[in-house]
Amino acid sequence: MPLPEFSAVRLKTDQYLSEGVGRGSIGFILDREDTGYFVEFSRPDGTTIALLFLEPSDVEPAPEVMPSSEHLTV
């Protein structure tokens, strides 16, 4: 069953180390296609590390991820 958009996923491979992300990195699905997902990996401050098109076998559902309020201003 496909994962829904905006789901947190964990990378299962080190194939993308040159892009700045490796096994265990947490990203979010931004879009789904028939053959995979567009996943964004970001730093805690929200800047993008990598935006990758990944096959379903490259990712698994991540545990619940709560955004940190550490960098928020009111």
C-alpha cells in the first residue's frame, strides 16, 4: 500500500550520501508518483538538505515525528 503524502519516512539506504542523506535520515513525502515518492530531507531550521525521487524500497514509515519549536519565534 502506498504511503500518503506528507508522511514521515526513514531512508533505508546509503545510496544518497553524496546528496547529504544516509540510512536513517528522516524526510517527508511531498508528492507521490506511480513508481515512487518525492521526499524532502531538511535541517532542523527548515533548510532543505535534499529533494529526492525515491523508490518505495528506499524508504519505510518513520516513527511519529514532532516538529521542534526550538527555532520558532512569536
